[in-house]
Amino acid sequence: APRRPADGVAAAAAAMTLRELVSRLNLGGEAPALAEGLTSPADLSQQLADRGDFHQALRIRAFTLGRRPAIAWGCRLVQESMGDTLDAVQSHALSVAKQWVDRPDESLCRKAESAAKATKYNGAGGWLAAAVFWSGDSLAPAGVEPVPPDDTLASRAVAASLTVLLYEFPKPEMALRYQKFVERAAEVESISWERHDA
């Protein structure tokens, strides 16, 4: 049976045609033309990756996973590849993102906002903290009329984090590393998030 989407973002992505997905994510380059001849987001991601457009390939995968699984995916890859080499600010940002994956609540979204600001919204850990903040209820300060984040923001931040990570590797290794990233995404997608919270 088809797996239940992890959240509203994943559900919305699953209901889109490829043309709609490309438009929603504002993808450029070869993505619009490629989407015309393909049938699934996974195929489009792979075609883009095969052409060296890893960033847009990662954006598609992160969006279709849904917010929490995508951030879990990013945290796992960054921890495995860079965990011991991150500076204190980036490491703290990664730690906050991992806390939110385990316990997604608004207080941690606000903590992630501070962590992302400390990184100047940059770096592998900083982008994951930003993704958490952009998965919260509002972009506005507490006590102010809520401003819900656009549903593509978190996936953009996860893709930025993983692009930073990917470019840590020599260019000849990037395609192979991208395939490892995709394998990890499939592992994360296989988790039953309802059971994970039980």
C-alpha cells in the first residue's frame, strides 16, 4: 500500500503533477523541459543530478519528503559527514535541528531561529536550523500577528545544507555521494513517523 505522506507538505507534493511541482518550487534550468517527459519527482531529481544540477535535485527530494523527514535526512547526513569538523556555532545549530526532529514543537522552532541567526543563515548546520524555524507556526516575533512560512522554505533550507555538504567532496565524487544521499532519503522515508512518536 502507498505510504501515508509524513505531513501536509509531502501530501501536497504527492498530489502535484511534475509541471505543478516545477512551478511550485520555481525550478529553472533544464527542469521544466525535463519534467515534460518524466512521470515522477524521483525521475526528475535523478535526471537533474545526472546533469550536475545537484541543488535542484536536492530541492525536489527535500520537498517531497515533507518537513520533518527532510530535516531528519539533512541532520543524519551532516552528522555522518561533518559532525566532528563543525565549529561550535554550526554544531549547536545542528544539535537544535536534531532536537526538533525528535520533539517538534514551537519552542524549539524559536530556539532554531536563534541558532540560525548565529550562523548568519549559512553553513550545513545553520541551514538545518533555518529549516526548523521555517517549519514553525510563524515567522513573526512572538506576540505579533502570525506570519506562516511558505511551505517550500524548509525544503529550500535542507537542500542548501546538503548542497554545502556535497561540495565538501571533490567534483568526481559528487555523483556517487548524491546517490548515497538518495539512499539515506529512502531510509528516512521508510520511517513511520506516527510510530516514531509513540
